[in-house]
Amino acid sequence: MKLFSFAGSLRLGSYNKMFAREALRLALESGVEGEFADMRDYRMPPYDADLETSSGIPESTRKLGQKIRTADALIIATPENNGSISGTLKNIVDWLSREQPVSLRGKHLLLLAASTGALGGVRGLWHARVPFEVLGMHVFPDMKGLPNAANAFNELGRLRDEQTLSQVKATVTAFVAHAAKG
Amino acid sequence: MKLFSFAGSLRLGSYNKMFAREALRLALESGVEGEFADMRDYRMPPYDADLETSSGIPESTRKLGQKIRTADALIIATPENNGSISGTLKNIVDWLSREQPVSLRGKHLLLLAASTGALGGVRGLWHARVPFEVLGMHVFPDMKGLPNAANAFNELGRLRDEQTLSQVKATVTAFVAHAAKG
Amino acid sequence: MKLFSFAGSLRLGSYNKMFAREALRLALESGVEGEFADMRDYRMPPYDADLETSSGIPESTRKLGQKIRTADALIIATPENNGSISGTLKNIVDWLSREQPVSLRGKHLLLLAASTGALGGVRGLWHARVPFEVLGMHVFPDMKGLPNAANAFNELGRLRDEQTLSQVKATVTAFVAHAAKG
Amino acid sequence: MKLFSFAGSLRLGSYNKMFAREALRLALESGVEGEFADMRDYRMPPYDADLETSSGIPESTRKLGQKIRTADALIIATPENNGSISGTLKNIVDWLSREQPVSLRGKHLLLLAASTGALGGVRGLWHARVPFEVLGMHVFPDMKGLPNAANAFNELGRLRDEQTLSQVKATVTAFVAHAAKG
């Protein structure tokens, strides 16, 4: 079983990248393989059907789709921007949906969110499920919003708080066990 | 009273642009002022907080925010992409939300969707309300999804079907009357 | 201007009733009229179209519809049950929607939620907007979730915490000012 | 593998009951076991925490929970009432969620909707996913809305239209194959 993980944020020091990486690290402890990708390495312009007609699907989209195809399950962390999925992530999803067959279809997905606020991006998580489900992904019912993300990680990018760490570990482990069934 | 209208699509021949324009035309018949803008003239990169830190909010975002500020109410047509708001539109909203004060806050909004399918983008409309409401917009309860959009407009960009035309006209008129109250 | 307020809970000591009452009290301070109703006095069976055919719309629904008709704006507090609107409230809405014309249509609505948890029912609030908006209500963009509700009220049913009180007061005042425009 | 199927409607001639039954019949063709239940045989009052305190969880809820526990996967058809899950179904879910452990948790669910309108209840389906997902169900990404339901079934309760029949069969078969993995 192979995981693929990324965050719907471009910022170098993104807490969502840290959360996606940390969740992947915890998943790997259970013996699965996995890889993290930084969306700075897969930049795409805002979706434009004319651009698609003239130049095709971007190379970055195709490379990302290929990564997704080789994975059995995904862990994606999304910023909550204006109560919903980040535009940056939604744009990635829209481009990915233009490939046939769609790489995301049929894959398992664990959605996470990190937020500097007190609610941990929980509104955004529920909004973010929809496009992935429309594309045929099995979005794991449990999600995990991480509040106060600015203080949540140590210098190695690990979750500081023991209780949070064990909750995230439990969610990730349950997700991996479920996804492993196929 | 002044309206401002645009579509969450970049495609030159976008049916959502046609729908946003046509709705605006019908609104102007009731004597209000209004303007349509093409998002090709307000291109923004995918939101990136590092870019914002280094270069500030894009000039295109500031110009769009200024247009919104001078309007009392907005008519926005969004493609339904993967059952939800288009990534292109969500990205515009995310950038707009970085200006303080947020130009969208307190404005009235009529949401429309045009789709080449049979459902008229109705799923996307309900998903698209959320970020606008989170930003404090008064999103009009009635929305209008236009199915089979590829055949809906004549060469002047007017709705061909009399019944559809009168329904859209009724929705637009009710919206303008409500928004006019302030 | 006249307000009408109730909660989507039947429990005698419901925190949502306390929150709906307290929000109404704060609204009345700005000089508007208003009334609170306890849904224990408007009990309805689960919606059943056969029951409607044989016995008509329940008397309790008609009485509630009449109260709503005489109001300009509503304040409704909903428990978050399973991440969404309470079934009890949804059932009331479904019955109310059977009257023609629908009493709710065109009214302004402020949605509140009280919860004994830390998130204040914020997921439920966003889910609860939808049926009211479908029915043509102008749901105020700002909502207010009250966390830790078990300790939030004093023996007179007033909010203990000064900051929370002033936030709720600000939301209620903004809502009343907006609804007063018609 | 064992299926359990019901509809979120009480009406004797409910199209959603017919749709839930028909989907179950199509599933049984692939050799799984299954049972349909009519919610008229599991009537519950609107959720009331005081009633729960004084009388406990209703016998009907406990019986329904037991049925769910013995099944591996569920097929539920929900009317779209006011753009969302029926209050009758939401009330059933709220009562079911009071049992510990919750019978629904971890089960696979296929959501269906039948509607006499042209959109087939598609808005309601997306709204109805949320409480089930919050309770830890694996809601199948594909759903099926049946438009024009008043003419969709023959006197044996079978879908008349060949194309619709084969689409529903395909969805049900894919669901059963997925749920069978555990």
C-alpha cells in the first residue's frame, strides 16, 4: 500500500504542509510506503478552457496525476479560506478532473486542515469534501482539524502536544486500515 | 443603484459570461446602472501567501475590489466544476478577501450558473454560496441555474426561450428590488 | 418592526432556548418588539404526507405559521445534531413549508447555535442555512455559535461573559438594522 | 454480505420507498442478502432529550438499530424536502445517534433520492450526506437521484425505463462490490 500526501497551500512555511507531512510520517510508522509533494513544484495557472484547448493540460497537472495514479490513498491538508476549500486546491482539483480517466477516482482520501484559529478549519473541511466526492473519491468520514497551528509543531515539524499527536495517529491509523481493504 | 457583474470563468466564449451579461441587461431594463467585467482582464495567480508578502495584493485584485466597492449589488455566474464553485472563482474570492476592508462585505449578491448539462449547475450554486456568505455578503435566496446552455443564447447573446427569459427576468427584478432597500 | 424567536429543541432546559431568548432580549433593547415561543407548545408529529392528506396540516403548524406571518424577522437557535440541523427543527420547517403561501418566505433570519462543546455548533449552523434559504428566507450572513453553553448563562438566563455578551449584542444589533430595511 | 434498506418517508405510496426497494432488488441479483424496512413500522416522536431522560431511547429506535447492526451496508432513499434531508429521516438519524455504540458507525451507505421534479432530488442528496458522514459512515461517492418518479415505476414497482434501470443497477453493483471489501 502506497500513500501520497500534499497540502492545498503554496506558502513555503505552510502549516498545512507541516500537517500533511506529519500525518504521512505517522502513517509510515504502520509500515506503508508514502511520499509528500509540495505544490510549489506543481504550479498551475487558474483553469482556463481556452488555455486547455490551445496548450493542453499543464505538464504539472499530468505529473501530479501520475503521482496520484501510483498511490492507493491520499492525505490532503487544506487551508480553510473563507469557510471553504482553498482556491488554490480547488484549482488543482479542477485541472486534475480534466484528465481522462481522472486519477482521483476510486482513491481513498483523508482530509486534514490546520488553522491558526481556534476552530481548526472545521467548516472548510466539510465544504472541501464535496468536489472530491463528486469525483468519486472515498473520503474518510473522520477528518482532523488542527487549531492554533502556529504553535503546534516543534522544530522538526512534529506535533508537540501528546494528546493531539495520539488523536492524529489514531485517525491516520484507522484511515490506513480502511484504505488497505481496497 | 449600481450593479456589477462578472463570471467565474476565463473562457472567451463562456456561457457563464453570457448568462451574467444577459442577467445584467435584464436588470438594466428596470432603470438601474451596471457594468460587466471579464475576468480575463483581471487575471490573478493562484493565491500564495509568500507572493502576497513579497509583492502585495495583485493590481488586478485591487482594481476588481475597487469596481466592487462602487457597486451596491453583484451578479456573479459560476461554472459548476466538480459539483462546486469553480477554482478560478474561488481563487478570485480568496484574493479579494485579503484586502481590508473586504470589498464584498455587506453587498447583495445574485448567484447564477450556466451549464451544458441538464441540471443547470444547481449543485455548484449551493456550494458556491458559502464563501460569499462567510465574507458577509447577502446572497439572494433565489438563484438560477441555466441548463443546456450551449443552445440557450441567440447570436446577440439573448436567451432564446421565452419562459426561461421571463423566469430570469423575474429573479433579477426581485433581486434588484430587494437590494435597493440597502 | 417585530421579531419572533424560537429554538429547534424541545428540552425544557435547552441551552438553545436560553440563547434564543437572550438574543431576543438584546434585540428588544434597541426598541423593537418581539416574542419568544417554546416548541413544546407547538408539537408536531414527524412529517407524513398521508397524515397531511387525512387530517391536514397540524393546528400547531398553523399557529406557528401565524406567529411567523406577523413578524418581520426571526431569530432561531438550532442544536447541532450530528453536524447538522436538528431533526426536530427540520421537521418543523418541513411542516411549515406545506402551508401556502409559506410563512417563512421573504423573512429575515438570524441563526444561532448553542453547544456544550468547544466549537459552538458552527458546523450545524452552515448546514442549517440551506433549507431556510431554499424557502426564500434572507439568512443573515453572520451567525453566532455559543460554545460551552452549560456554563454560559447565569440564573436569570443572561450571558455571563462580557465579551460574549457584547459580541452577541453586536450581531443582533446588526441583524435588526439590516432587517429593518425590509 | 447483508444489506438493509429503507426510505426517509412515511407515506404509504412513497416513491422513495419504491426506489429503495427496487435498488435492493437489483442488489440481491448479485447474490447478497438483504431486507427492506418501512419506517411506518419504526415510528419515533421528534427527538426530545427530556423524553429520552424519562423514557429512554424508543423501542422503535432500538429495533431499527438492531437491524442496522446485523447489516454490512445500507441503502437509504431520502425525499428532498426543502433542498435537504427530510426532517423525518433526520429525526430517525438523531435518535439512532443516541445509542452507544452508534449502529451506523463504520457501515457503508448508498444514498438515493426519488423526486417528482426534474432534478431528481440532487440538492437534497448532497445535503443528506453530512449527518451520516459525521456519524462515521462510508457514504458511497456515487448517488442516484430519480427524477419524474411518479411515472418511473410499473405496477410491480420496477423501473420502467431501461436506461435508468441499467444506471441504477450499475451504481448498486459498484456499491455492493465496494462495500464487500469491508
